[in-house]
Amino acid sequence: MRRFVLTLSTALGLAAAPAAASAQASAAGAPACAGCETLLELAADAPARKDDKPRDAFRHPVETMAFMGVRPDMKVGEYAPGGGWYTRFLAPYLGKSGKLVGLYFAPDSAEGAAKAEASAAGFAEMAAKASGEPATQFAGYTLSKVPEGEEGTFDRIVLVRMLHNMTRANVADAEVRTMRKLLKPGGMLGVVQHRAKADAPFSYTDGSKGYMREADIVKFMEINGFDLVSKSEINANPKDSADWAGGVWTLPPTYALKDQDKAKYAAIGESDRMTLLFRKRD
């Protein structure tokens, strides 16, 4: 781990000039991140990710974060870190010069809220373990208890495969509006979401199957104070028909049907996903 941190630290120093130059990104499209992919590749090879890497072929973390213009000196919020798959990627990347904050949803129930608070409290240590950097480089809290002084301080927030859960829980509006408050003027929010067919019925795209329509997501974000900057097919999967009776969980890595037709679903791979970047609107 120490050797990895030193290597990444050296690379961060070498890439300081390109990173600064990338701040002059065109407002018309996705922000450039000159030199960032090299650093992202180093983060992808972090020792803590050895069990995560098989999923990279479907989730493309390097390309996704480069598309979203996430620089190593930024303050970035990761919504719903869960088991830490993206945390173990972002922590080594941001831990030296930036700041990674785990953003959690706190359910209404006392038990659920307590669990969320405990997860948030443990986020800094989880990220520190993944990166080899001090826990002071990281933080975690629920969006129902945003600490004073945090609003307007984030460069990016990443929202990965969670909008369907937020929709099912009827908290999407409130959570996204709180994220908007956290972002700096012109700050950006990146979305990766299981993608339904454009003509899929509402009964299939209400969050219960995991899949959502791209047009609906764009409209939802616009209503909540964001403008679409750019979109990418980085995480597209044309093999996914996106019409499984059991929803997205039919496919890997969940395999809801267990061994039934497992080889078939393995050959398809993970879901087809939209990758969208939104800018906070004044």
C-alpha cells in the first residue's frame, strides 16, 4: 500500500499543470480533464481493488470519472457508497490532493436512520484503508444532517445506479435538491443509471425493476435545477434487452435466478446504462 501511495503521489505532482489547465473547460460540453486518465488508471490498480477489478469491464470507472471531469484536487461527493466499490476507486485518486465525502440517505425509521448514521461515521476509515491516506482526507454524513459550512463547497457529486432506489423510496426530489445545495455554482452531478428502452411503460420504469428511461431522468434533473451538459455511451451494453421480468437483478452480479440460465446472463453481462453529466443551474 505504501508503495502505491508514493507512486500516486508522484504522479499527482507531475499532473498538477494538466489538471489546472483542465479547469478551463468549455461550458458547452463535458469538462476536459487533461492528464487525469493516467492518475485514474493508477487508482484503478490500487491494491484494495483487487477483488473489484473484474467489474471494471462493465462499469468503466476510469472512463466514467474522466468523462465527468473529476480531477484529483476536487471535493467530490459519492452518494450511497454501499459496499464501497466506487469508494475503493475514488479514495486513492482523491486522497492526496482532494476530498472524498460519502453522502448517505437516512430512512425515516429509527433503525434505518441509526444504520445510515453508523455507515456515514465509518466512511472516512473505510476510505483511508482503501487509499493509505489519513482519515482526515475523507468524511461522511447523511443528507438529512449536512454539517454547517458544507453547502456550496463540492465540485462534483457522483450518483451511480441509485436513482431507481431513490424513486422507489419517494426521496429522489429531496435528495437531489440537497445535493444541488452542496455543489458550488456551476458544480456538476454525474449520473450512471440502468437504462430502460425509450418506449418502456411506466410500470417497468418506476424504479421497481431498476431500469429508468433516459428522457425521464433528464427531465427530472431539469425540474430540480440542473442542465444536461453531456452524455456518454461508456457504460452502454447493447446485449441487454432491458425487459427482464425480474428486473435488472436478473443479470450479473446479482443473478436473481441463481443457476437458472446463468451462463446466458453471464454472456450478456451487467446492465445497459446511461451516463449523464449535469451542471447546477443558477
